[in-house]
Amino acid sequence: MLNLMSIDPTTTTERLGPPGVAAVVSAGDPGPLRRCLEAIGSQVYGVAKVLVVGGGDEIRHIAGEFDAAWRPNLRAAVSSIGPEFMFVWALRERAIPDPQALRVLVQDTQRVGAAIAGSKIVDADRPELLLSVGYATDAFAAPYRGLLPEEVDQQQYDVIRDVAAISGVSVLIRRDLYLGLGGIDRSMAPTSAAIDFCQRARLRGARVVVIPGSVVGYDGDERPSDWRERAGEVRAMIKAYSPLTLLWTLPLAFLIGLVEGVGRIPFGRFPLPGVIAAWLWNIPRLPTALRQRRQARRGREVGDEELFRYQVAGSARLRLLWDDAMLRIRDRFSEGVLSGFADAVEAGQQRIQRPAFFVGSLIVLFAFVATREVWTEHLPLVGFSLPPAESAIDTLESYAGGWNPAGLGSPEVLRPAVAGVALLQLVTFGSGGLAVAIITVASFLGGAFGVGRLLRIWGIRSVAGHFAGSVLMAGPAVIAATSGTHWSILPAMGALPWAVRSVLGSRPPARTDRMATFAGAVIATGLVAVFVPAALLVPLVAVTAWAVLGLGNRWIAVGRMALVTLVSLPLLMPWILYVDPLDLVRSGVPAYWEPAWPAIVAVAAAAFGSILGGDRTIATVGGWGALMAVVGAVLARTGDFGMGEELMLAALLLNGLGVAVAVGAALEAMARRRETSGWRSLAALAGGLGAVALVVGTFALAGPGRAGLPGDTLTGTFAFAAPPGAEPSRVLLFGDASTLPGTSREIDGLGYRVFVPPYPTSAEAFLTEERLGDEVLHSLLEDLIDGRSRRAGAALAEFGIGWVAFTEPSPLEALFESQLDLVTLRSLDFPVFRNEAAAPIARSSDGVVWLAEGAGYSAPVGGSTGDVFVAANADFRWGPGKWSQSDWGNLISTTRSEIRFSAYGPRRLAAFGALIWFLGLGVAFFAPRLRGSRP
Amino acid sequence: MKRALVAALILALGVLAAALPTPEPAPEPLAGLIIDRPGIDSPVDASIWYCPWAQANAGRDSFFGVASIADADAEFTFPVAIPGEPPDEASTETLGPGASILTLSDIAQRGDSPGFVEFSDGPAAAGVTVIGEVLTADTCVSQGPDEWFFAGGSTLSGERMTLRLFNPFPETAKVTVTGFSEIGVEALGELRSVSINSRSWRDIDFEEMLRQRQALVISVRVDEGLVVPAMSYSQDDDEAWWIGSGLSSEWEFPIVRTNGLETGTVVVGNPNLTEVTVTVDLYTSEGPERSAFEFNLAPETPLRIDLGSVSGGAVGVRISATAQVAAGVVASGEAGTAVTGGAEAPARVWLLPGLRSVGLNQATLWLLNSGFEQISVTVSELTGAAAVNSQVLVEPGTQVAVPISEPDALGVLLESNDPFTAAWSVEGPSGVAYSAGLAVIDE
């Protein structure tokens, strides 16, 4: 029996059991430390030794005042705790333990035979509020507190329980276990560090309990919402789980993060960067995590199933998201009429006073329903709606000065949308389908809620705003674009209201917030231009239109938007450096949008109704929307003046935003029509009806569930041309331009293009300027039409074309039917001819076929000898080795086993510059938010 | 006021949008482009010649004669009628102008070996001569009609007629074979939609199907795919092969009867549904006998004109008809049997690939000037390396025989300022053969 003394001489000591306890206080902030040390000194169970860890001189000084030893780091602290101590009491500087806290902890820990015991944590200032009574976790090491916000302590949890983890605020740990486990991982945020420590302890067979009789106040908030906590959770999983468990928990954890990232957008939060940051944080720390994993799992006494015992089913984070959603339901019902969504459903007859949340929920539901085929299966492959390439890295290399694989290839720069999708694809573990699904759904949500936020500037309420948002994303403009297979209009449309709102909204007072807003505007404008390049100026046009018609001091917004547009240009590098703007707006089929008459009538009603029936503000907003809508309509019908599809897409963006704004204004005018009377009230009613008609019309988009895109025509269609294990040859596909994937060339008015089966990727959608190989192929086809060839197969094999197909019956088929080396495949639904001549895209002079690998080629196993011919438009950057032009293609004399296209350096630098610029803008945008979310 | 202005502005812009003209619609794909279903035609400077009757076995061999006015490579392909089996291939080259030969047995010796020759440049032509047990020759074909006609041949006792349908293309082809003879339209229902596998051939023997016909006209109509037909007619120990032709209202045959062939017969078939008047002009070295015969030919009826009783030696014939007819020459005698088609029109340039005298086989070039002016023909005997030129005068309305004496000759090129017709014959111990010349069409 030892006679332990408190360090507080005023406290009466009593004779207790023998266990010696050393308190270790982690300190970073000197403010609350003094109060913590005072509370430790007041313990009835005397602490034999107090160590303060971390912090600067001030903390050291404070420690000295309380006769506590100071150590710079935890390792030094632990090494100074001798074997005479049975327990280490780990505390955080904000902990204010009740005088009985340690005594209860020690006694009950010994009584139940636990190795780790945590206290009940309550709010220091309001002790009746519970903060933690131990955690359950989910399989992804995320904590689930199981407490309602502001839940009052009514001793409802006062029972000693085994838990997955306990709060790191106050933990009693057996010293030997503490030393054996190497202490708490200081690189992790507090909660995740506590979970990690408990998991490692449990693997050793240790019991982890919460002892509610030990009460510790906490001077602050204990919410583990920081991205560092998420990073710590990943690290905790890596350290504790078996490889088999990691195999499914890590990918799922990432997916959950993405879902949370999208799902919190309607609540005005953007955790997606935090999700990405959390995973990136782990990459450089992987070696230490693996080292500690070895230590944690060596000598373990139990398996993962012991960890699962104290885990909740599903995802704690998604559960939290759901809880938040439910809380918002409660928040939306004033005066306590309804207490939540479930009550609303049950109550049924009670009046819903603030339906904005329900409309928002409806919009979310609509977004998921309208895009369900995209996220349950994949993007319908048709026209310009094409999937990303399998390798995001290869795509990014192609974008950054590499080889453009469209058609017979070219060194021309790819469109920035390709790089944009590829960047997200990187984040989604290379899954292009997932990246596209995220973009599609997020665009729907972003656009719909973005309009709501935009209209809120002028006091237009959320219901009208959300409905207007649905018209933005599923209105006539989007339907026109997506029915023309232009998937890329969705992300552009989704970003457009945010770009405009960032400039027209009120400027935040804080400089960092202003910078964040500006960065957000640049990112949103950049996104618009990335996905619809000709729409770069659309936000500026929209803001200018507001300046022309709007209210208040608005011309400065035009200057801001112009600056934003200018600053967003680097995001489009290197593409922006090479594009001819005139060519761009003239490219594609002639612009001529023919909206349906009912839609025109509804838009006109909404526009004029809001102008004539709304109050001054609403009328101005409605007029602004109407102006954008008609200017967009005018531009979208300028095909006779040489304008093309690209300009039409930009015009549709402007029109879409205009119609959405007009609809929002009309709905608001209708809602306020009681404030007016006479013909104005009637006008408002007419406008509202027009708006309602447009909103109802959007449901047409939800039916097929393809975000307005036409049905898939390419999936599996050319699978026969790409059998597994065989190197595919190109397909030469003829048909009407509208039935071909991406852009096409023409021969006598008939469209044609080549692609590598099973289908072209988004990187191949836009054929480049005709080069020598394209011209030679065109001449060959002309010769065929002139009946000058009976060996078309051999001639096409030079281009790596192994298949000739038609999207629909054509008289041209007869030419291919009469060739000596093309075989008609009768079993297919459309005309296809198989080339009997071997048609590899890359082959060596000894006849060995080289295998496609990204944008390059590699020798097969066994190698090959001789020069390699690459059937792609000649360019001297193919190598390594001696390059020479062979007819229109490339002949490379190499001894290496791979052939690559050397990137064009300046373009690569420009692309990196764009990426850095994007990251910089992201940091500027998210930094204030990240700071704001820390506990 | 402002509302009214804005509404007016919107309205004006809306009207402008509505008033914007529709862009010119894109022209219909392939509008104005006439894409005929291609036959077996090929361009002059990259011609493909199909030779359905080549054969090489223990008793026979074939040599392919190729001749070209320009330097050209000639690629030979001999499909093997076993699915998946690669074809036999060979190549040769000719100087321009020049000729070359390829002996089939050097490439493949498996009996029947129909094949085709692809030239890298042209004009060029190919022909096949079968030697050994029999002697037969004719030019290959590089273009043909949708419906082929074979006028000539009979199935009397000791005679045999076999139709070969060669499909060199990778698609299965279907043809319908019909025919008429002196007894009327033949019932050949079983030969409707006869399919010929890709890169294969099929022989149809008429000996049993159409017994004891004296004058047969067989037609082959292609229903699907492409087919090159050829006909074989054998009598006694000799055999003749000839390629089919289309219809024409005029036919010229520089050679119908030679010494050693007692019977020389011109067979004219009228496939029309109306009666046709046929006029026959005879040409010998002595001069013409224009309108020597005139016949009215009933619909779907053949006419066999035996020139055995015509005095003199060799005879050439010109046929003119009031409608398009099919025509051919069948000659037989102690020397053997020869059949060939005629020329639809005279031409200024002719290629006669494979025309050569080798061993005991003596070849003769036949020139026919059916016009009324004397013409001068440059005869270039093409060897592998050079051309041996000579000049031949052909009096108006006469037929001239030019023996081929140049031992290295592998073919002949004929040129004149005036149109004429050319053919050749070869006679040897194992038989006799007629071959039509190939007119080089002025581009």
C-alpha cells in the first residue's frame, strides 16, 4: 500500500489502493491548460506524477507553476514514466476532470479488468450536456457518438459498457499496454487517434470500457468533423485491419466520402475537398502507417471480428448525414408544428408551412431519378456522349501535350473537358463511369440548388428557386442539348448559376472570404468553359444583361465578371492557346434550335408574367431572365450566318439560365400576387402558370432516366470487333453524321469516321484537323466509290482498319460487297464487313502486332524485330528511336519494347500550370471553409 | 415605363429569333451519286482478270499469259476450295509494253485451279492456255454483264458441255441458269438460285440434263454476289473453254474456220421476246461477201450457221442484228475442237496475252478489217524484255492470218490508226484452240 499524495496541498489525501497513476496532458493551447492542471490537482485520487506534453515556453511555464514536468513530445514523456506506475491517465488540455474522476476510473477499471477506460465527457460550462459516453464506430473507423445534439445527461448512460473507443479527452490506460502499443499516434486528430489506440489495444485482447461515474468536463466542442479526423480514420483502418477487411473497407470508405461530398451540397457544405485531402494526407504517411500496422498486428490475440463486435452497421457518416437531414426538417417547421419528416408524413393533414425542404428533397430525388441510368449503369454511349478512356493518367498525358487519339490521331490538343473528367477519374480510383456519374448527379444538384441560391440574392424564396433550378437542369435548353447527345452541357449548366451568383451576390466583409468567393467564381466560370468552351463568355453576358436591366450599383459586377473570366482562362490551358475562336463557334452542324411551341408559350408567359405582374425587384429579375432567354434563343438560331453547334450550346446555356431565372421570378410573382391587384395579379398568375407548365415539363426528362440523353447505341454494338485477348483493329463507320459517335468527316455528304472498338472514348469524340493520313483515307474512299478498287481490305488495312460498318443501310454497301478481301457479316443487325487482311494499328516489319498501351504501343511477349509501323498520322515525336515518315504514317526504328509519343514540352508545362492554378483556386476557395470546420 | 420597355425589347428579340432563317439543309448523303451494284469490273490501270478454267494435273498444265502496255506487277491468286485454307499465290512482272507467263504447275498442281490476276498498272490483260491432253485457250475476263450468255456447244452423242461458275469473292453467290435450244426454252428449274460458296467454284454438266441438243444457248444471271462463268465443250479428245459474254447487236469473229477444222459454226441466240433479223457477212483473205446470209430468228431461239460449205480456207464473220443477240463460234474437225466468243466492236489497240508458238503448237494471229479502207496494223510480238514489231496491211473486207514465229514471244500488242478486230488460234498435236483478242478501250 502506497500513500499517494495529491499535488494540491489543500486537498485531503486518503489511503487508496496501490496503483500509481501518472497524468499526461497533451497541450497546445496555454489558455485552458491552467484550468486542467488545477482540476488534476484537485483529484481525490492523488496523481503521483503530472507530465505536460507539447507546446511552447508558455505551456512549459504553466507546467512549472503546477510542479508538473514538461516534455517536448509524447515519447519523452512516456519514457519518463517508470514501472512504479500502473496507469497512465491521458488528458487533453481542455479536460476539466471532476475531483472524483480519477478515483472512479481507477477503481472501476480494476474492478472490471479493463485495460483502457474512458470518462463520461460533459460540457465544462454546461455540465448537464453530454458530449461523449464512449463511441461506437463503423467498419470505416468513423465514430458514432449516438447522442443527440445538446442531449442532456440524465444518467441514462450511466453503466459501465464495453465500447469501440472512448474519447481521448480523458483516458486511463494500463502503462504496460500503453508502452506496448507505442502510445497514441500523435499524427492523428484526437478522436481518430483515440479510436486507433483502442482498436490496437483490442487487437491485443485488451478490454475498452467507458466508466460514466468518472465525469470530465470539456472546455470546447468535441465534434470530429475535421478532414484530419477523416484522414485519421483511414490511417486507423490501415493500421488495424487484416488485408481482407481492407480490401473492401478502403474503397467503400472512399465512396462513402464521395456520397457525403455530394449529399451535403444541398446543406451548403462542401466536404468533397476534405475527403480528397484526407486520402492525399495518407499517401506520404503510408510507410509509417504500415510500420505501425506491423507493430499493431504482431502478437495480436484476436481478429477483426473482435473489432466488428462494437461497431454499428452501415456508415456512421452517412447516418450522421441522415440525422442532419432530419434535423433540418425540424428546423424548417416553425413554431414546433411538426417535429420532423416522419411526423409530417404521419400527421399528413397538418399544414406544411415551409415546404422548401421538401421541394429541395424532391429536386434531389428528381436528380437521382433523372440520371439513374448514368449512375446505375453508365452514360448512354451515343453521339458525343462517350465514356472516358480507361486510364485517366494516359488521358491526362494526352491532354498535356501528348497524342490525340481521335481518328487517325494528331498532336492537336484535346478539349479541356477530357482532362476535367480524367482528373475526377483519378480520384475515383480510375473508374471513369463513377466519375461521370458523380459529375452528372452533382451537376444536376449543383445547377438546381445554384439557381435557388442565385435567386435568393433578390429575395426569391427557396421553393421558387428550387423549381427554377429544376427547369435549368431539365428545361427546354438542356433537353435540346442532351437530345443532341451533348452530355457536357450538364456540368456547364450546373456550374453556370454559381459563376453568376459569385459575382452578383453580396461581397463578404472578410478579405479571405472575398478571395474565396472570387476563387469560387473563377472555378465555376472555368468549369462552364471546360465543358462547353464556347460558353466562356456566357457568365459575362449574363452579368452584363443584369447590368443593363438590373437594380442598384451593378456595373461594377461586369468588371468583376470580366476579371473572373480573364482569370479563368489559364484553367483552359493548353487548349486555349491553340483554339481559333471563330472556328470554334462555327464548328459542328449549323446552329438552329427549334424549341417546341408549348415550351415557347410557357416561357413567354413566365417571362411577361414576371415582368408585368411582379414587384419592382421581381419584374427586374424576370426581365433579366427573359433577356438572357431571348438572346440565347437568337444566338442558337444563327446557323444561317455560319454559326455552328458549339455556339448553339453556349447559347442554350444562356437561354437555360434565362428561362430558369424567369421561371423563378414568375413563381415568386405568383406567390406574391395577393400584394397586387387587377391586371398585375392576373399577369402574375399567367406567368406562374407558365412557370408551372415548364416545371411540370421537366418531368419528361425523368422518365427514361438518362439525363435527357438518347438511348445507348454503342454499348456492345462493336464488341465483336474487340474480342478479349486480341488486339483490336480500327472500325471505319459510315452513316449520317447524327448517327455517328462524335464528329465525323464526309464523303459525298455521307459521314464517316474511324475509331478503335468497342467504342470511341470521350478523348476521341472530336476529330482533329485533317492531316495527311486522313486525306489519303479520303482519297481511298473516293477511289472505292469510283469503282477503282477490288482490294479495299488490303488498302484499308494500311490504316489499321479491320472492319467497315454502316449505322444504317446505304447504297455504298454495294462497293464493299464486291471486294475480294472484305467479308460481309450477315448475323449482325447492321451492315458490317470484316477485313480479311490483317490490319494491326502498329506492327513491326517481321509482322508482329504491337499492343496498344495508352496512347502508345508495346511489343508483345517474345518481342519483335525490325522497324515498327504505326498507322497514325505522321509526327516526328513518335519514338524512341529513329523516326521516319512512311507514306502518311510513322516508321520507327527502335530496339526498345515500347513506342511512345513524346509530349510537347510547352503544352505539358501549360497543362501543369492549369492544374496548379486550379489547385490554387481550390485552396483559396476551400481554405476558409476548412478552417471554419475545425473543432 | 421601364417594364414596358423591357417587355418590348424582349418581344422584339423574340420576333428576331423567330424570323431568323433556317440554315440551308445539308444535301442528302450520296445525292446525285450513282452507285451501281458493282459487277466484276475493275479499273484499267489496276485490272483484275478472272480465269475460271485453269487446271494442272498429271495430264494437263496451264500457262497464264499476261501482257501489259505499262510496267506492271501481276499478282496471281488461286483460291483453294476448302474453307479456311489460304490461297496459293504467285507474282510476275511485265515491262511496258511487255508480256510474261506463269506456269500453273509451278504453283499448284491440284487439278482445277481457277484463279485471278491483279495488275498494278495497265492497260493489261491475261489469258490462259491449257496444254497436254487437250489444247484450249481463251482470254480471262475483267468485266462482264449482269447476265452472261454462252452461245455455242451441243450435247449430241460424244459431246459434253460443262458450265463452271467461279466465285472468287468472299461472299457466297447465287445464280440462276437458264437456256434455250432448237427445241425451245429449256426447263432448268433446278438451276434456279444455285449457290456457289465463297472462293470456290461449281461445275454444272449439261450432258445428262439437256441431252441431244444441237445448238444450246445458256445464260447465267447473278442473283447475289459475283460470279465469273466459263463453259467447257468437249468433243472426241479435244476440249474447248470459253468465257461468257453479254449481248450485242453486232459481233465480229476474225476466225471461224481454219484449215483442219472442217466445220465452222456460228451460233446466234435470240434471248429477246421478239423476232430478230440477223445478217451475216463473210470475210476471207480474198475479200468480203457482205450480207451472205440473212435470217429471221424467232424469240428465245438459237440459230446455228454452218460455214462448212463456204468455199475457201479460213473464214471470218461479222454478224449484225436488229436487236441484241448472243453469238459464238464453234469449230471442229480432225484437228480438234475450238470455241470462242466474238468482239462486240472493232478497236484500234488489241492485246493478245499468251499468244505464242511453242514446241509443236503453232499460233496464228487473225486480223479482220470489216471496213472499207485498207488499214495498217503494227504487230508487236511481246517478249519478256522487248517488243518485236512488224507491219501488216489488211485490205478492206478481208481477213489476214499472221503466223507467230518469234520464239520468245509471250503475247502480242496490235495497234492501228483504224479500227479492226483481232483473235488468235493455236494448233498442236493435242488439239486446236481459238481465243478472242482483248480490245484496249481508249481512255
